[in-house]
Amino acid sequence: EANEKRIVCVTNKTWVSESDGRRWVTREPAIYFFYPDKWFNVISMIRKTGIYYYCNIASPSIYDGESLKNIDYDLDLKVNPQYGWTILDEDEYVEHGIEMGYSEELKKAIEKGLDQVIELVSDRKSPFDHDEVSAIYERYLEETQR
């Protein structure tokens, strides 16, 4: 799915290449949500025990005709199927902010993105709606079986 509000991608047993050269294959299907106007992107992982979410606090995503691009600012939010959440990598965010001289304006945008994600999780709104994620995955399964 791609429109002016978001790009949605589905992966299943997909190769991932890390910046340090490591490569691995994803274990479960995942649905990625990228936004051109939001300071985050979301991965929803479909597991036997429920839908888990991993949120990258990042610059808005842009598609340049070849690939989706954004800048990841280290802060992440991990969300379990019961909507409990944990903020990850706060120390890396602070460290990199000092190293790279994040401006006050940039830090406000990043922290606003984190606040928006937490609010969406609390309200169980898209993309943190289990029914929406399940419907997208079902549509993916139907399309791949054609």
C-alpha cells in the first residue's frame, strides 16, 4: 500500500543486512509502516503469541524512486501484544545527540515523535490496531496465493 499518508510493506523470511555486515533472515512476517510526515516508523511482527511492535524514532520517510530513506535517531519503543511498552536506547540517543550536535529544534521533533507514538499505542490507533494489522496480513496472504 502506498499513498500520500503512508507506505505499508510486508516481509516474510526476508534477508536483513546490518551496517556491521551481519546478515540474517527474519523469523516471522512483519508489516512496516513508513510515513512522509511523522517522526517515526513502525514494524509490526506477527508471532504465534500475538502482534508485537517495534517503533523507530526517525525522520519522516521519503521515497526517492529507488528506496525508502530516513534517519534513525536511536530511540525505539518496543510494544507487546497487551500494549505494554518500553523505551529503548535512550543512552545512545543522548550520546549521539552530543556527538553530532543535535539542535534544540531537532531534539524537540524527535521527542515529539516519541510522544506521538506513545499516544497512538495508548489509544490503540493505527498502526497499533491489531485488527488493522491482521487485515493487512490477510490481504498479503491472499495476494501471494494468486
